[in-house]
Amino acid sequence: MSNVRLLLADDHQIVREGMKMIVEGSSRFTVVGEASNGDELLSQAWKEKPDIILSDLKMPGPSIIDSCEQLKERLPDVKIVILTAFDESEDKFRALESGIDGYIMKDTLPEQILGAMEMVAMGYSCFQPKLDRKKHEAEERLMLTEREQEIFQLIVENYSNQEIAQKLYISEATVKTHVSSILRKTGQPNRSQAVLYALKKGFVQVRT
């Protein structure tokens, strides 16, 4: 994806202008539309067919989480990123469960926002973490080993078992053993459910 077409949605014009300056500071992104509420977002999405929608979480009209399924159905290749001031685990859990591709805080540094957008454009999910303190407390309760924590982090970042093996210089069979242990300790039936669980508990992050 050489040039990423972006739709910005926020009910505050000054926020849209600020984000436009940030993303257009990179040659990778072009803003093709703007919206100030949920209805305008849908209208602009159908018209412009953007690659990425960067939207506020709480605007007038239908929320981006509620609209996600409809957007993904009509625009199957679109990536949706929430940009918000609300750092709530329940919002993040609902966002991931609905198919949202990213969740970024508004006070994030511009270069980190661009990094997150780059990750999403490449097909990765990018959810900013809760406080590291809660992350470590949850990890301790689960009694994950250091290697399991490392592999779980890569699972959250959408790496396959083969890619994890290559990245960590271990065999794919060893990765599968660790993944099985992670699923057992989290009490989840598969990788996707384990990621949802980890996000809800607030102890995973995506490095930007």
C-alpha cells in the first residue's frame, strides 16, 4: 500500500486539523475526507472508500464501534482505528471484539501515532496498553514465564507461529508448546479468544 487514503472523523474541528497535520506530515498518508459525526463518517466512507478510517470514539450519531460491522461488510479492506481520550478497558474490549484494528490515545506523541498507523496499514492490530503496573500484575496472576510473555506479546501483534519461531530463533514446535501453555493458563480455547482475554484484563500491548 504505497499511498494510504485516510478518512478523519472527530466532532472537534481543531482535533481533525491537528491530526491532518500529523498524518500528512508523512508521505504515506493522504486525507481524502473528514466527518464530524457518525452519520457523516458513513456517508464519507461510502463516497471515498478510504484505506483507513481514523475516528473519535464518542461522537454524535452512531458510534464507530456500532458501525464497524457495516463498514467492514461494505468495505472489506478498510482498516478502522479509534483515536480517543478515553482509556477504558471495556471500550478497548468492545472495539477489538467488533473488529476495530487499532485504539490510540489522543495524547500519544505524533511519531507514535504515525507508527501505529503504519502498523495498521500493514495489516497489524494496534491497541495501546493500560498501565504497565496492571499488565505486570495480571501476568503474575497468570504465572506466565518470561518466554510465554514474549510469545503472547507477539501473538497479540499478529505474528504467526512460524514468524514467532523465526523472530525468537526457536523451533516452530517449541512455539506451539508455549502457545498451548498460554491457552491453558488463560483458560481460552484459541489464540483469538486469548487475545480478547488479555486485552480485557489490560496486560498486553502493541509496540509502536
